[in-house]
Amino acid sequence: MLDLLARTPRGTEDVLPKKSRIWRYIEEQLADIFGLFGYQEIRTPMFEETELFQRGIGETTDIVEKEMYTFVDRGGRSLTLRPEGTAPVVRAYLQHKLYGEPQPIKVYYIGPMFRYERPQAGRSRQFHQFGAEALGTQDPATDAEMIAIPAELLRRLGLDNLQVEINSIGCPQCRSEYRTYLIDVLEPKADDLCADCRRRLTRNPLRVLDCKDEACNRAKVGLRPILDFLCSECKEHFDAVQEYLQLLDIPHVINHNLVRGFDYYTKTVFEIVYSGLGAQSAIAGGGRYDGLIEEAGGPSVPAVGFAAGMERLILTLEDRGWEPPDTGGTAVYVAGTSATRKAVVDLAFRLRRAGIAAEMDYLDRSLRAQMKAANRLNAVWTVIIGEDELEQGLAVVRHMESGRQEEVVLADMEGWLKEQLPTAGCQGAEE
Ligand code: HAM
């Protein structure tokens, strides 16, 4: 029993403090970048009505067919832990009539998503996405923006040489011509396709394109790309997206097999990939979904978005040996004896209230052991409150790096330390 309780459920993980520092750093960068690009945060519930995802993502997609965490609640409603963030954002857009506000609505989100997938490196059952959606515009500049935002984050993290792959899957009209073409060409070769693709061939033939199976790859040799079938509007849009990417200096390649596993996409689709991740190489993915809002019962409003996987991004950073900048820790360690305990606790709290990161002993340790702890925590200063000094209202202040010591009036300690530390709460790495 115990060992079961001492393990996270399959496909989930704890983010321990060391890794949490990386998360926090990325989240801070994201808040900054999204702000610069004019996106505001939206937070939607962790679960939604099951039908939202069935209709939004599409009945024949892998996610809806086999990956959703669906349950019936005590009131008999079918609910699903969100497998992605786009359908919930569209739901919120309709529910709160955001289409009545000045357009476009530009929102971003960061949070956990849930998919019942076979766990492997870079693929888990609870994972975290950050993403953005721009609703109410068909400007191809927003398609480029959805690539530029993750690209800017990657640039800041030193990962600017990842591959950007793009494609266009057209609108329902040109896509249906391509579907017919695919079925005509692939049907005679159906026996060569994998079981999944044989099934997909009639229901969702575009998905055959992104199957990685060797036999399917052979059957696909010589297929015409969907770009050959685009109508003039879709073609112009795709050309414009590419021009904007060039303008923004974002290198990209066209991947004719990129179709993405959601039914809601129209026109532009893209992924940012890192080959060092093995099979789960996509760090980010997204595209335009001009028909989804109408299909969900709203007005005809075009939209585009992207989402990236936090865990995959962090795996990539780890693969590259990246470390977050050291934000330090404790600025001041307050040490004392059992006789001066109250003064220690009082000073530590006063310092924290004054915005100075302070630590103290909680294990009744000797003064020597407390000094060691101060060293381990990289404290810049240690305040030692001894009995004799306390009687005179003083404490000894020791600069840890130089060993320099002096006596300071206890009542003035916050002010004195603030003068010494370059920025208050400056977490201690440097003086
Ligand atoms: P997606 O490609 O399914 O797109 O997910 C985006 C990213 O989430 C992936 O590139 C990957 O990094 C990460 N991810 C997906 N599944 C897992 C998993 N099982 N474990 C770890 N990471 C995973 C979407 O979700 C769309 N909603 C993106 C979008 C937004 N399109 C338009 N707007």
C-alpha cells in the first residue's frame, strides 16, 4: 500500500524546487513576452463539458477517440479534463460575448492539460502548455505572430536554431478536393497502409500524411502536396504568412506532410521541432481555425493560435545543458542561541517584512552549525545575536565572503542591511 501511495500516478510528475526554478524563469519570460505582444491572460476551468471537446477537436481525432479523461460527475454530467486550451478559449469567447468587444481578442494561458497517452520521454498524461489565441482577425500577420511569440521565447533561452515547419491545409472547399484526390490515389494501395491509416483513409485521409509508419511512407511517395490544391484565397494567405516570417527573420521550411491532429484547423498549420527529443519532437504547434467559433454556435469569426509544451521545452533546455540565471536565495542568515531565540525570530520576521530575504535555524542547532547553514545557503550577511550583545541592544554582523565583522544596533538592522545590500531582498547572490 505504502509504495503505491509514494508514487505519482502513471504519466504525471512532481516539479521539485530545483526544476521549479526553471519553470518560474520561463513563466516570467512568458509574462513579459505576452505583455510585449499585447496578450492578456485567461484562465479557464480544468474541466469542461465533454461535448465541447468532441465537437471542437473532432470525433475522429486521436484525442477524442482514445485520449480523453472523461468522467460522469455526481450530477450525471459528462465532463472531461481539458486535453488542450483552444476549445475552452472559444467557449469563453462565446459565453462572455467577447465578440462584442473591440477585436481581435488576444489571450494567453499557462496550465495543465490531460491526455491519456502512453507515457514516454516528452509525453505524459498531465502536461503543461502555454499558448495564445487571437480571435477576430484573419490577418496573416497574426499567423506569423503565433510563430514569432514562441520563437522569441526560444531566442531568449538560447534555443534559436530550432526548426519551424509550416504548411497550409486550406479551407473546407479546397481541402475537400484534396481529400478526394488522396482517397483516389491511396485506396488502391490500402493494403500497404498500417491498420490506423486504413481506418483513417475514408474518415480523415489527411491524417495518413503525418503517419510515421515505414509502409505508409512508401505508399505516400509521389503524392501531390495539398499546396497544389489551394484556392486563390488560401494560397494568397499562405504566401503572405511566409512573407511575414521572412520579414521577421524567422527561418522556416514547408513540411507537406504537416496536417496536425485536430479537425478545427484551416489554412496555416505549423510546428516548432527539436530533433534531439526523439519521437516527441514538437515543442510547439498551432494554426488557424477560421470555422471553429461558428461551429461552436457563434458568429463566423476567424482565429489563430499556438500552444507549446512546458515539459518538452525544459527537456530541450536540459539536453542543451541550459541553467537558469542564478537568482540567489538568502540575503541574510539570522543566528543566535536558545537564550536569544525570540530576538532571532523577531529580527528574521522584521527583515522579511522589509523585503530582505532572511533565514534562521529551526532545529536548535549550535552556533557553529548555524554558520555552516548560512554558508550553504550562500547568505551574504549573517547577523549573530549573542546574549551579551543583546543586553546592549546590539548584534554582530558578519560579511560572509570577506569575514569582516562589526557591531550594529539591533533596532536599526533593517535600515543598515538595506544600505549594504544593492537591492532589497536581493536574494543574496552578490553584495
Ligand atoms: P498540440 O500540438 O496538441 O496543440 O499541443 C501543443 C504542444 O503541447 C505540443 O507541441 C507538445 O509540446 C505539447 N504536448 C502535447 N501533448 C503532450 C503530452 N502528452 N505530453 C507532453 N507534452 C505534450 C494543441 O494543443 C493546440 N490546442 C494548439 C493550438 C492553439 N492551436 C491553435 N491554438
